[in-house]
Amino acid sequence: MKTFKLENEPKIKSGFKAPENYFDDFSEKVLQQLKEKEVKVIPFYKRNKTISIAAAAAIIFALLIPIINNYKANSNELDEATLENYLSYHSNISQYDLIQTLDDSDIEKLGNDVTLEDETLEDILAASPNIEHLISEQN
């Protein structure tokens, strides 16, 4: 085998050729063509502030729910059935004593608020077991 040196052999020329001084300012041209994107930086304390405000609002809301429900449960308004039961079973006050303590304006309000038809009154009196007692009190 015959020894040969690659440096001495003729070389095939490439069909592509770079212009002269092309790579001297190549990096500057590429950087000019690229648009610089500004990176949006979100600081940690700002995100933490939003989370802490949301957590505080949730805690306050959770603490207010029992307070509001307790307030509604302890309202001073009593329904009519409770008052009627109290007066009939726990009191020695008769209906005449109640009427004497009412003012004229209270009696007028009672008269305006109660609107019963004759049929309703008849049904109430027919269903009442102590109708004789009510009739005897009228006389």
C-alpha cells in the first residue's frame, strides 16, 4: 500500500461561499433583529398579600355566620301562639284585666287588624268545646 498525505491531495471546492466580513458583525445583526421581550416579574410579597387578604376575608365570613344566626334566634319577637299559651296557662289575668290595660288606640288597632267573615266565626264557634262558657261570659 502506498502512503499518501491528505494535505498534498487536491481538494473538492464547496459550491457555497460566505461573503467577506460576513461573520465579523453577524452577532450584532442577529441581536438587532431579535425583539427583546421584557420578562414580567411578579414579586413574591404581592402574591402573598393577595392570598392573605382572601384568607382574612374567608375567616371573617366564617366567624360572622354563627353570630348572625345566634342574633336571629334570640330575637324579641314572639309569635301569637306562644303569647296565647303563656297567658292561658301561666297567668291569672282574665280577658277583662287585659282590656282594661289597653288604650283606645290599641283597641282600634286590634279592630282594624282582625277581619273575620261570618263563616269563619261560625266555624270557630262550632269547633270550640267551651262554647257555653263563651256565651255565659257575654251575659
